[in-house]
Amino acid sequence: MGWQSDMTSVLGFSIIVSATATAIAAAVAIPLGIFMGMREFKGKAVIVNLFNSFMGFPPVVMGVLIYLLLSKAGPLGFLGLLYTPTAIIIAQCFLCIPIIAGITISSITNHSKKIIETTLALGGSRTDVYENVFSENLVPILSGVMVGFGQNLSEVGASMIVGGNISFFTQTITTAIVTFTGQGRAMDALLLGTVLIVTAFFIMFALTILQLRARRS
Amino acid sequence: MVSTSFDEIRVEGLYFHYEKKPALKEVGFSAKKGRITAVIGPNGAGKTTLFKVIDLLARASSGRVFAGGKDVLALPPAEARAWRQSISFVMQEPYLFNMSVRQNLAVPLKMRKIPRSKIDRIVQDAIIKFGLGEIAEKKPFRVSSGERKRAGLARALVTEPALLILDEPTASIDPEASYLIEQYLKDLRAEGRTIIMMSTHDLFQARRLADDVALLFKGELIEAGTKDDIFDRPRNEITRKFVNGEILVENVRESCEALGRAPSTLRSTG
Ligand SMILES: Nc1ncnc2c1ncn2[C@@H]1O[C@H](COP(=O)(O)OP(=O)(O)O)[C@@H](O)[C@H]1O
Ligand SMILES: [Mg+2]
């Protein structure tokens, strides 16, 4: 028992929380990105730039914003979500949406005109058009999702602030690393760090394979 | 409802604008079943735009396109799809979806909800007919541009369209691939069931293939008639200049002037 079960539960918790946040973000960001990417409208460039700058939004600041929202005095304080896994999911979700939406929009803006015209010319319906635009851009969209997941897994600021780093309740890999280091358990911190790096490595590896397979023309 | 079979398509008084800039002005001509109608004209004449308007991929400012006794430009949106399903438009650079060539050929059939077993048979026949056997299982990025055009043509024909529109079907591919495509078009004409409309800026190709010719120039339909009318007995001065190559010379001179050079410098730098 001891540190071993600590570690596995922390790792499992982190993955579940980050994956849930990424999935919710994807469910919002992908349709949004497809919808906006397929259309030409005034101010599109501004919105794309906005998403791009939000991609690098500091997790710590997001943590503070969500904290203000969820704290007792905040507008959503009555929900009592602060220092719960849900709070972390909310914060990571907002961090992730601009990443997924931004990557989806730029991919689709560049690769949708021909897909739309070809689908219609071949006799397709509106539904066929959306389906084809989605499936032909699947790789960049999935890349966006994986980049988002990687960011969620490795951010520390937001989950620390809104999760509170409570052992066996809201402690993630990254916040545990902070705690262990503070407690002088440097080796445990390093071990968790290694787990994080290996996980990140696998994500990047999968991404590379996806992109290689997607080589177009 | 649009009739799915018709013997003639007639374009009348067609106008189209990109923003404010006119790309088609008062364009009218017709194309008939069992004949190849070549729309010729230099780059930027409006050929691609004309085809997009006919396929309802671009909305005309005004004008009519008659087929089977109906103006297809006036169809309610719900019937636009039926019109597109009765014709086929092969773009200059056909886009193949990121799946095998075989699966690409099945796409228009699946969209028409044709039973799986029938799709497999039609696709297999097309693969043989268009000599796509070697590339049938390949993804688009492993296919040459000539093969892509051939696959695009095959995909357009699996649905047996009443009207086949081809935008520069042999531009930017090698002579052998061009020859093959020309042969398929001649075979299709011989079958006599399809209106074939193609654009080309290659006058030799128009002479080889076309029965009828329409000359577009700066968005205007200058003259339309049989191949012999246009090439041997042009009535319009622009037609005469275009078919004997003088207009191309003028265009080169204009481009050179735009670049601030005399044509001779262009030649010497080669
Ligand atoms: N998407 C577009 N936006 C604005 N102008 C365009 C667009 N596409 C084509 N044009 C212009 O319309 C004219 C006709 O183009 P096009 O139909 O492509 O000619 P062609 O196929 O004969 O070369 C050209 O002057 C071209 O610059
Ligand atoms: Mg063109």
C-alpha cells in the first residue's frame, strides 16, 4: 500500500478529470469550430485571432476567474462547487475550448470550400456536407482534442486554485507533485513527473502517427 | 420536379457578379445530347463561374438555365439537390475524399441511397472501364494528377448523368493521360445519352473533340455555333482573333506592359 496506491489513484483521478473536461470542451468546440470554419463572415479573422490568443491563456488566471465565479460570494457560489472535481473540470473545460475550436476553425477554413462544393456537386445533402467536412478534417480536429487533453493533464494553476489540492478528493498529478516537493518527497514528485512525461509522450506520439497517416496530396 | 432526363440545356441572359465585379454578362448558348459542346476562352473568361452557376454552386444575378422545360435557376432550394443529382460537374482539380479511389467512386451512389450490392457492382464496372484497377485501393495522396482526373471523371459518371460538365478536363496533365480522357469523352458521345459540356483554353483540343463551340471572353459570350462555324467561318472579329491566336498575343503584350517590360525582355530572359 502506501505511496503506490496514492500514486495510482492520483493518476487515475487526473486522467478522468482531464478527459471529462476535454470531452465536454470538444462537444462544444468542434460543432462551433465546424460551423464557423465553414462560413465567411465579417469579423471572422478577429474571432480566429481571439481564439488563438486564448489558446495560450494562463491556467492560473483561468483558475482565479473560475474561483471568483464559484466562491461563496460569487454568482455561482450557491452551487457549492468550489474545491470539488467538478470545479477542476469546469476550469479545464474553458482552457480547452479555445484550443479545440481554434484548431478546428483554422483547419476547416482552409480545407472546406472544395469539400463543400464537391459534396454538393456529387448530389449530397446538407447533412452529407457537414459529415464530409468533419470526416475530411478529422485528423486536425483530433489533434486539437489531444493537444487540449495534454494541456489539461499538465496544467497546475487552475486545478490548484479551484480544486484545492485535497488528498483523495481533488488532488491531481500536478498538484500532488507540488505537495510532494513541499514535503521533501522529491523522489515521489519525480516519479509522478515521469508518469506525466510518459503520458505526454504517448499523446505526442499518437499525434505524430495521426498526422503522418493524414498526409494529403 | 426537375426531369432527370432532358435532351438539351439552354442558357439565357446569364449574369453573375463577384461582389460588384461582373464575371458573366448576358451569356447565352445551348448544348445538346450526344454532342460535345466546348466552352473556350482565355483564363479569367468566366468558364468556371459559368459551370458553377449551372450546377447551382454559385447564384446567378439574373438569367435562366432551361432543362426539360424548366428554369433550374428558379427551382426552390429543396429541388436544387435533385437537379445536381441529375447532372455531374467535374472540377478542374477534382477533390478526392481521403479514402480509397474505390470508396470515392461509391460516394455519389451512397448519397442516392442505392443498395450496397448494386453500388459494388457499378463501382467495379467503372474501375474496369476507366482503367483504375491499379489505383482502386490507393488513397488520393498516392495518386498522380492524371489519375485523379480520371478517377474524378469516373466518379461523375457512375450516376449516369443527363448532363456532364467538365472544367478543363485535361489541363495540367501529361499527354497520355489527356489522350485517355479524350477517348472516354468520345466513347461517351458515341453512346449518345449524355449532354457533354467542357471548358478548355486549348484550341487544338476544342478542334479535336468539340461538335459545338461557345467562345467566352471577359465574361461575355462572343459567339456560339458548330465547330466549323467558329473555327472556319467566324462572324465576330474577336472570335476570328481568338481562333487564330492573335488574342493570346495581345494578352501577353498586356501582361508584359503590366509588369513594366517589353515583350522582348520577357523572351530574352526566357
Ligand atoms: N472567388 C472569386 N472571387 C472574386 N473573383 C473571382 C472569383 N473566382 C473567379 N473570379 C474572377 O472572375 C473571373 C472569371 O473567373 P473564372 O470563372 O475562374 O474564369 P475561367 O474559368 O474562364 O478561367 C476572373 O476575372 C476571376 O478573376
Ligand atoms: Mg477556370
